[in-house]
Amino acid sequence: MKNKPFSIRERIKSFSYAFNGLRLFFISEHNGRIHLVAAVVAIALSFYLHLSTFEWIAILSVIAAVLIAEILNTSVEKLADLVSTDIHPKIKIVKDLAAAAVLIAVILALAVGCFIFIPKLF
């Protein structure tokens, strides 16, 4: 396979595909909107509490981790549904594993949020 020459136009197009993916995610996925609201609340609280640079890094990192995990989970679910609409035990395992990744990211985000926000609020 021959590589295509570098193209600024193609790089810009790839960004448009990524932004379209984000738009689709937030428009069509209930969990995506829930995570977005939680992220906005966490960011607003971070401004209100005047977090340090390292606290900001922690908060933004776990927000990104949750969104990345949820987007990948959604991608796995969409692909699995395309492969088979029937209930299949192996597809259920794949979907459950992807959901578990989101759960771990959310637990981490909650822990980081508690460590940072609770002492500042009380």
C-alpha cells in the first residue's frame, strides 16, 4: 500500500470527523449528556474553589478519562450491534467489559473529586 502525500486539507478533514463524532456522541447518547453535565459542574466548582494547577490537572484528567471511556464503550456497543442484533453470550461479554471500563473511570473520577472538593467545601 502506497502512502499518500501529506495534505493540510486531509488533516483538517480528520479534525472535522472527530468533532462530528463528539457532536453525535453528545446528541445521541444519554450517558454522554450525563457525563457532560457532571463535567460542567466539576469545572464550575473548580473555578469557584480556586483550585491549584495540580488539582486542575487531576480534575481535567479524570473528566477526559470518563469521556474517553464512554466514547469507546459507545463505539464497542454500536459495532457489536452491527455484528449481531441477536443476544449472543460473547457479544454480551464484550459489551460488559467496555461498560466496566467506564465504571472504573467514573469511580476514579469520583474519588479524585472527593479528595479535592470535600476538604475545600467543609
